[in-house]
Amino acid sequence: MSERLSALVLATALPLLSLAQDLLPSGAAPHRDRVEVRGGFTYDSNTLLNELVLDLTQGGFVERDVRERSQAALRANNRLGQVLQLGVHAVFGDSILGRAGLKVMVSATHQDQAGLRFRPDVYALTFFGNAGFAGRRADLSGSAFEQQRYQTLGAGLYHARTGSWIRLDLVKGQSMTAVHLRDATLFTATDGTRLDLRLDGRYHNSDTARSDLGAFNGLGAALSFAQRFTLPGRAGAAVHRITLGAEDLGAVRWNDRSLRASPDTALSYEGITVNDVFDLTGAITGEEQLLDTFGVRPTTGAEWRLLPLHAWVEHTVTWPTGWRMDLRIAQRALPGFIPFAQATGWRRFGAQAVGISAQYGGFGGLRAGLHGRFQITRWLGAELLLPNLYGFTGPRARGLAAQVGLVFIP
């Protein structure tokens, strides 16, 4: 059962904030040099329950009632995803290129992002086999999975007055897997003597010889930026700001040992035993067993692949009374991710700030969160974001999410 984790236990993240000014303690001047350390991991699903995900991460057998409870919650279109981001960012210097307030930004990150969309029949075949499909057809069409792991090292410019920034990153590709089943069906004869498979899809995988953190299977580049505008207003009134941003606008060239296949075939198998012959895990993750079973053998060769772009627009309103409202819409280029909308209300208490949020979309459904930003000492600030409080309510909730950050101000 543990092999199915890579097929179904993927998760989403509430987009991790990447605006260099956001981690500053309330009242800290934005022109200050600083070093930020951030880490966050979240997963979410619009249907699968946490108890299933947790059992899979522990390995071993997953009880039938656990599998059935998640199956009962399935919809016509199901989503699942994860984002893990770890990073160190520094802003320093002044009057770069002769412009007052223009500073240097350097950044190093580790990224692990994945998304999955799947039909109910995908889940049934994965966790219960094809016995329940005797005499009928399982429809897997439209299901897709993608996971990319990579590290970035980059430098750019940061404008202290507006908070706008731009950065160019060198990208080291660690591993990549992508599967898209455009048209895929499986018919199981009532007497178990025949399987009819229709398969039209695409499969891509980086070099499988090594995929750990030290693997260097690809090289690329990416551009990230955020442009902030302050809207005109009366002195002493609320301040309105608009931010347009994007992260990882780029691509990686995966090396010449990468695998790919584009099967478009219809096959019929007769006179074989049906029990347990079909395990969709292989279809999603490219397992050797399924490739052998259906005669889909990949070829090798270098290929370019786009990174999972994250783009957003945000409207921030700050009142002189210490209240602030952030309205954010975002999209991430991963299978199963739908437009994400979030509203966060903040209240400042001196150098501290506390916020609550409501969001919908991404890989999950309606969620509520609690956030805090704190000044620990004159030179140290901290951030804690819990965007999915529902996920902590028990094993039959959906999703888990947390992000922490520290900012050092010399």
C-alpha cells in the first residue's frame, strides 16, 4: 500500500508568501537590511480524508473502512496537492545603480511541488482493484499527475520604498514526474476472461538512476517578481496597494537520460486472471510493472519542461487605526489546482500583529486560518501562519498546513 502514496498522497499549499517586506515586524522600516529564513509545508484535498493520508505515510495496510470513508466523499472531479518550500533570502545595500532605496536581493530555496486530479474510478482501482468493475468500464480519462523537485539560487533588485522586487534564479532540477491520461478506459469482462484497455496519454520522468537531494538531473532558469502600486488617496485615509506577482516563470532542461512515452493504443487481453492485474499506481507514477503489462516502453532523451508557475494579484488596505485587509487571488500551474482566493484581516498591537483568514480553491475547499507576526527582539522578528485550522480538528478532516519564518535585522 505504501507505493500508492506517490500516486494519491500529494498535497497543496496555501501559496507561501514571498514578498520580502512581509516578514518585517510591524513598524520596522522597509529600507533596513535583513536576512529571512522561511519554511512551510501544506497538503490539501477537496475529498480525501487525513486518516487515509496519515495511514499511507506510515506504510503498511490501510483498513478497508478507512479507504471506504474517503471513497464515499469522492466527487466527479477530485483534487490533491502539496507544496514544500524552504528558503533563505537576504536584502542589503543601498543606492544600487545610483538609485536611492534600490537594494540587492539574494535567495536560495528548495522546492517540492506536486498536484493530482483524478476521477472516482482511479481511486476505486487503486485501493480496491478491478473486481468491482466486472461487466462495466472504468473511466480514467482526464486524470493527471505532476511532481517537480528543484533547488534555486538567484539574485535581483528590491525597491525599499514600494516593496517591488525582481529576481533571476538558476534552477537545479532534482526530479520530475508527469502523467496525463487524455483518454483512458478499462473494461473488465463479467466472467473475468477479458480486459479491454483504451490508453491515450503522456508520460515523462527525469533520470531514474538517482532522485535524492544531491541528484543533478536538469538545469534551467526562472524569473520571479512582484510589482506594487499605491493608489492615490487622501492624507490620513486608508492606504490601498495593488501587487502583481509571479514566481518560477521559467523552465528546466532535463538531461538526455529522461524518459517519455506517448501511448495511443487499444489493447485486449483474454484468458488471464483478472484479480489484481490492474493497479493504477503504475499508470500514475510510471511503475515498471504497468509499463511491461501494457507494452508501453518509454524512450530516453533530453526535454524542456516548464516550472510550476505561481502567479497572484493582491489588494491590501491599511487603516490608520491599525487594521489591515489583504485580498488575494492566485493560480499555480499544477494539475488539479483551481483559482485560489483568500481574504485576511490583520490587527496590529504595537509591534505585533494577529490575523484571521478565509480561503477557497487551490487543491482544497473552504478553509479558515490564524496568523501572527511578532517582534521578539529589536533585531529579530517571527511569523507563524496556520491557514487551515480545520485540518487540525481530527483524522476525518482534510489538509494540513503551517508556515514559519524568521527575519534578522542587523
